Amino acid sequence: MFKLCRKDLLAAHRPLLLILVIFILYFLQPVWSSLLIMAIGGGFGFICLFVIFFLEDRNKTEILYLSLPQKRSTIVGARYLLSGLLSLIGGATLFGLVVPLNGLIFPSRPLGSNLQPLLSVEGVAGFLVISVFISSLYLPFHHRFDFGRGVILFMIVGVALLALVVGVLKPVGRVFDFADFWNENIKDPGAGILELIGAIRTSVGTTLFLLTIVVFMIIVTAVSLWLSRRFYDRREF
């Protein structure tokens, strides 16, 4: 699986490096919502996978991989491994370079654009959950359909899920009276979300909180991997 990952990274190293540079430079601005940074950063792995799969589809290299003496399940596993590696690169860049460098370049920040809350257990947990969820949602579509249809259907389902989440949060907010909480954090809802996650972590304890995050990521990835393997084994080229 590592050899397949290496082949994909070598084949797409130039566009991936360009994405990484754009990722760094794009966030070096004085006004940023921590929620937006966490969401875009969480999608870094998916964006890189999109580029790799686009190149595979254009150059027809997937057929070449399938002609090699290896199982389809190995190819699927390599893609999940590659997704994890790309997400780790995105996370290391975001928390180890982008956010600290942004703070050094812009020490005096406009109200509502403080990124320091991201440098916390809650920030890292939010990034990991978003990264794992997006990739785990996308990969079964890619392995069930071809590149074009997989992306389109993934986007449709993603928008529907986002609308569902917003639709659920509104009545929940009215029931529990989150209006004051939202108004206090309206300039940077990401900071408010991180504060809410921090309150949950404090109430249940850091150990149980981290364990829950890890279990969630394992379950989501395992279900996604199982679906991808079944879909890819039955797919005809």
C-alpha cells in the first residue's frame, strides 16, 4: 500500500505542492474566522485526493493499477492511507505553521478574528473530525462510481447533510436558548463552537473526550472502508 501511495504522490507532487503553497499563503491574512480555517483545513486532504483522482482519471492510470498483480482491496486501502497522510500534512501545516505565523505577522487583530483558540485540544479535535468525515464520506462515492459522477453525487449529499444539520440546530437552539451564546460569538462562530466543545471536554473529562473522538473516527473510517471495498470489488471498468 505504501508503494501505491508513493506512486500517487510522485505523480501529483507538483500540483500538490502548489496546493500546499496556496493553502499557506491564502490563510496569511489579518481577518479570518477560526471556523472557516478549521473547515477549509479539514478539507485539505479531500482537495488533494480530488487532484490525485483527477489526474488518475485523465491519464487512465487506474486501469494500470488494476492490471498489476494486486487485490482491489489493496488499492482501496492505499487510498485511505493516502487520505490519512494528506490530512496529517494539512494538520501539521495548519497548526504548526499557518496559525502561529499568522499571529506573528498580524499581532494586532480586528475583533472577532483571533485564531489562538485553534491551538487547543478542541481545535485539533475539530480538525480531525472534519477531515475524517469528509474523506470517509467521499471515498465510497469514488469507489462506487467513476470520478465525475462520484464527485457530483458527493457534493449533492454533502449539501443535503449540511442543510439537515442547520435545520436540526435551529430548533435545538430555540429549545435550549442558545441565542445569547450565538450573539456573543457571532463575529467568529468558530471560537464559540470551540468554546462549546471545550465546555463538553471539561464536563466529561479530557480522557473520555479524546477517547470518544478516536472511537468516532475509527467507526466512521471502518464503515467507509467496508463500503468502498464492497463497491470497488463489484465495479466494472
